[in-house]
Amino acid sequence: MYDAIIVGAGPAGSTAARLLAAEGAKVLLLDKQKFPRDKPCGGGVTLRAASEVDIDLTPIIEQTVYGARFSLRLKKGFDRRFEKPLTYMTQRARLDAHLAQCAAEAGAEFHDGEAVRSIEVAGAPTVRTDQGRYSSEVLIGADGANGIVGAVAGLRFGAEHAVALEANLPASGEVLKDWRENIGMDLGDVVGGYGWVFPKGDHLNLGVGGWSYGGAMLRPKLARLARSHGFAPDELEHLRGHRLPMRVPRTAIVSGRVALVGDAAGLVDPLTGEGIHMAFASGRLAARSTRTLLNGEVADMLPYQRAVDRELQPELIVARELQELFHVAPPPFLGLLERSQKFWRGFCYLIRGELTYIDFMRMIGPARFAVDFLAAAARRRREAKVAAGKRLLASGTA
């Protein structure tokens, strides 16, 4: 019997496990994969995300990013640089192993390579694996977009999905030197998303991501991205795709004493596709609400969902508006990034966490209403295209 069982040892699960164990809770952290294990992810930890976790990430940082190379539809672009770090580059195999180790050192019992076979949520949540049967006061699902915890608990929360495709490119010293301290971002070639180049210790990570209805075009677009930077597409390795769930506001991520965190709850930034910041933040909120429950102050995990709706969801709503607006007309956005020092610095402050999306909307004053209107129009336009595509597909099938 445990105070809390956490399924999934990514950033959200390990954060919740570490914080609970550090305060004396008996915690079981389960993951189906043997660690270290890789996971589809660009591996960028923004300064904003790093500020959410109170442990040293230095041992797993491979590159520190200060600038970006922007382009529009794979054409020649421009570079911008900031005087302070913007993002730490790592690999999820290293990051997740480090976070799980920190959770274990705090007192959590970590079982890697132990897949969940079944879950019972009536009464005390119970998890069965091939190695045993475990019960707890609280069950936290940190098992990603396709996780078993949410499915069993009936938490099929409303969500829209983006998709991404990425690969690694082995790189020589000269290529890595050229990309050192910079990332690449191309807008306009992927519907609702962007292409990226991220530098790592011994390779580059290249990827493309956007709305799910454009998923069939991701492979050729990844090849186009590679060629635009002078790389041979057939040299790309470890090609893998993944879904990015984005929660519809106010949909359920809690059922009784079962709660979802991170990607399992759809807490992904719609503008950037980045989920590590919200994983850390939701893990922290889940740990806080679990402590309250264990202390006998509440009977379920609903305070966690209320905290997400109050502290995290407003940021995601604004990010979604900006995502709709920026991707329907990327040229003006890139023009501001290139020519306006104020806009560029504001963008950097967002990445560093010194400015929130809500702060940004306050700064633009009455222009907020124009953003609301244009973002809503862009969303309606996108939804109409999706509906038309589905009708076309249905008529072709018939």
C-alpha cells in the first residue's frame, strides 16, 4: 500500500514523485521502459521550464542556446541573438533518467521496466503489473497522450492534437560548431506549426510539427527542411513521430482520486508545441493537492484540477490564440522578430519565463481585442478547411 502511485517517469511523473517523497510520502513510480530510454521529443528545456524545477539540470545539458535562425518557407532568413540563455538542449533519455534518479534519491520507489497491465479505480486505486499488485490513496497518470490511466478512469478529456516527426542527424565538429548556441526555426511550410533544428552534443535534431490533418505531409517536409540546410535526408536516423495533445479548457483531468498530469492531461503549449514546462508545473500542482488529500483536508483530487484551471490553463488559452494568429500569417510575425528589438526581446522574455503570455496580452492593451477577433477568425477558417477535407475524404470513400 502506497500513499501515491505514479504511472510514467517523464518530467511530470518524476517531479510529482520527488516532491511527495521529499515530504515523507510513500511513493511508487512506475515506467514500462527500462531506463535510460529515449522518447520522441526535441529535448529543449526552456529557461521558463527550468525555473519550475528546483534541481540542478547541469549534468544533462549538452548545449545552451542564446539565439535562433529564423526562416520563412525554407528560404534564406535571419539570425537573432540574446545576451542570456534561452533554452537548454538535452536528450530525453538523459533528462528523464536524471529526474527519475532525483525522485529515487528523495525516497520514491522507482520500478522501471515494469508495465502496467490493469488498473482498478473503484475504492483505493489499484495497479497490477507482471511483478505485483499495488494499491494507493492517489493514482497519478503521467503516461503520455496514449496513457492507460486516463483511459481506465474514463478521462477522455476533450483535446485537439498536433503531430510531429523528428530525426537525428550525426554531425561533424564543423557542423556542430556552426549550430552551437543557435536553434533553427522555419515558419510557413508546415500548417499550424514549424520546422526546427536543435543542436545536441554529437548530433542535430531535425523535426517538423503542426496540425494533425497535415500529418501525411510531414515526411516530405522533413526531407525539404534537411535539404534547405544542406543536409542529406537519407542521412537522418531514428525517425519517429508522436502526437501532441492540447486540452480543451475545463474538461476533466480528475476522477475521484485519479489525476492526469503533463501530456496525459493535454497540457502542451499550443504555440511552441513544448510540453516540459507544463509537465513540471502540473507535477508540482498534483503533488501539492496529493499532500492536501493525504492530510485529510479533502476527499479527492479535484483541487488539482481547479489549480490547473486557475494557474496553467489561462496561459494555454492565450498561447492558443497566438498560435492561431501567428500561423495564419507568419510573415508579419517574422518581420517583427527581424526588425523590432522590442518585439525580439519580448519573445526572449517569454522563452525565459520573465514574461507570461498573459503579461504579453496586457502589454498590448486595446490591441488585445484585435488579437481575439483575428484569432477566432483564423480558427474558424482552419476548422472549415478540416471539415471540407473530411467531407471530401468521405465522398471519395463512398
